[in-house]
Amino acid sequence: MLKIFENKEQLSEAAARLFVETAQKAVQQNGRFTVALTGGSSPVQLHTMLAQSPYLDQVPWEKTYVFWGDERWVPLTDDRSNAKMAQETLLGKVPIPQEQIYPMWAGGTEPEEFARHYEQLLRNHFGQEAPRFDLILLGMGDDGHTASLFPGTEVLHEQSRWVQAYYLEPQSMYRVTLTAPLINQAKTICFLTFGSNKAGALYEVLEGERNPEQYPSQLIQPREGEVLWMVDESAASLLTKKE
């Protein structure tokens, strides 16, 4: 589903409402809300809104469990850390138990080993149930990547692992990411995409020929859940199908 908003503020408000509604529904049905956050600049305004009334008071934070879609392999004190950004803009400002927050980093271990550890955390969390996040928030880069699923990388072909770590040569760093098969099991997946620099990639992902090797966001096609694209008018400027 595609929803086009006039600007980033309207988009973020809609995302905040979605976050609240999904959290409340999940707790009513299963007693807890499991979400994977995204990094980059896309969620900052959303985080700011969620940390303030009225949204702050509507989320069952004490029953919320927070994971991440991906992360740069840097310490939690590093300004490049998605978890650091989320802590500063959201998690440090809401009454969520710290033991229910699972950042994608740990000292004294290698990224590949940590990826196996993070996958086991997810297996422990979901137990015998299918690993279905209630909500996964994603951004999309101007190259069509999402999470740490970058064009031309081997992780795009992963079929069985839930979490992978690999060295991304163009960035000279390791990345840790949820894999497409795991993401696709989520109940709701929401892309937050804004800015004219995303217009070309958004067109290719939604209306271009299928080529996930070049535009990895095309891999996100859940069988049972839903994908919601929340985009602003600038990002949607090249689309011909706007409904």
C-alpha cells in the first residue's frame, strides 16, 4: 500500500499513529508489542513525536520489545550508531524497561559471532512461534537499499539465516542486518521515505522491472503481512501510479 503525504511532518504523524495503533493491537492480542526500529534520518521526527504527548501516553511501553533492522558495527557511543540515535531521540525519554531493548552491538565479540547471538535472542523471544514482528520500520537509500541489504551483496541471497553480518567494502565497515526472509514474516512493514533524492529509486522499486540485485527493497514482499510505503510528494514525484 502506498500513502503519499505533503511533507515529512505529515508523514511522521501518520507513522506515529500507526506505531500507537499497532502497539495497542499487539498487546491486546498477545500481551506484548515487538518492533524493529530503523536508522538513518528517516525516523528522527517520528521518534520525537512518540516521545511526547499525546503519543507518549498511548503506547504500552512497559510491554514493548525493541530490536533493530540493521546497524553499523560501531560502539553504542559512536555517532554513527542507530541505537545511539534511538536512545537520544526516543528510548531514553519513554518508560520502557531497559532489559527489553536489544541493540545490535556488543563489545568483546566479532560481528559474525554477534549476528548468531542476535538470531538466538530472536529465537528466544519468539519461542516456538513464527518470528513475526508486529512492526518493522524501514528506510530506503537513494540506491534502493533497505536495512543493510545493499545492492550486489551476498546477503541478498540469504534464505535461512535471520541475522547476518558482513563487511561492506564501499563503507569500509561491518554491518549487521535482519535478512529479507525474516523481515518478510512481519505482520506490518512500514517504509518511511522522503526527499527528491529518493524519487528515482522509489520509482524503480515500485514500478520498474524486478531487479532486487540492484534495488534490494524489492525483496520486501511478505506473504501474509502488509507493506506500507509512507512517502512524501518529493519522493513520489516520478511515480505514475499514486494510489
